[in-house]
Amino acid sequence: MLKTPKLNSRACIHARSWPNPADSFITLKVNISNEPQPIQILNATGQLVWQGELEPLQTEIVISINDIPTGLYHLMISHASDTYATHFYKK
């Protein structure tokens, strides 16, 4: 399990993702929020390869990564004015 580092000391949301490395999916779990939380997956060059959103009160999402090539990816979660990031490797 990889814990998400806080990029902003005012962070009110904590996230974790697993498995890492991953074959076909990534599970993302966050603490509860009353607002939508946009999620993005970027490749190593910063290109957007997937985007989605956690709905209000949703705490977990399983993201299919079958269609992305092997490599290192950045998983970004936005909440209010804060952004949180973690990395995972697609086998």
C-alpha cells in the first residue's frame, strides 16, 4: 500500500491506493467528502491518460488500467483548492 503524501499542509483529505505495482486495476480509497473529487492519472511525461470523479460521500473507487501501457503513473486527486498525488507502476 502506498500512502499519499500531502502537498499542502492544510490537507483535509487522506488517500491511499493499491496494489502497487498493478496489472489491471487500482483501488483508491479516500476519507469522506461532501463534494465531488476529480481524479486524474498522468503518465511520466504529464499527459492525461484517465480522468474521473469521486461522487459526494463516495470513499472508494476501482479504476481499470487495462488500456494504459506499462510504466510509471501519477494519480492526482483534487479537493477544494488542494491537490494530492501518489504514484503507481503499471506492469
